[in-house]
Amino acid sequence: MSEYPEDPYEQASSETVQLGNRIAERDEEADLWDIADGLLAGAVQYWLYSRQPCDDPRCEDCFPISSAKQRLAELQRLVQELAEESEYFHSPNDHDVGRA
């Protein structure tokens, strides 16, 4: 059995988390925020690269991402969706959490 999921989405997600953990383990003084920001920067670069529209201006598949502003809006929508679905979205230390 493979160590990685067969689904490319799950594999990419899993390997990204593992990469962040490896970087943090190699340098215990590394700032976790810096590591996370670097992972996010790389992911955004790859996502934008993968969403370049084709050369057919009437392509229905490319229409939702046919301009830089449309790509950015789709990226922001996706990031919000993924964040809200994350088990880490809410924290017990959030300032808006009720306290009894």
C-alpha cells in the first residue's frame, strides 16, 4: 500500500502539510508563520500558473478565469471555502469565542 493517497488533491494536500512539518522539525527556531506563509506563497504561484486561460477567447471552461481579476476572485473564494472547512478554522483562543 502506498504511503500517499491516490487522489492527486489529497496527495498534494498531505505532502504540503508534511513539508511544513519537515521544515519546522529541521529548525526548531523557525517561525511557523514564516513556514506557513512560504507554503501558501508557493501554492498560490502554482494555482495561478495552473489557471492560465487557453488561447480560445470563447472557451467556456476558461471563461470564469479569463482575466486576472476573475482568477483572483476564484482564488479568494476557494481559500475562504477551504479555510472554513478546516478543523483549525476555529480556535478556543479566538477573541470572539464565548466564555462561561
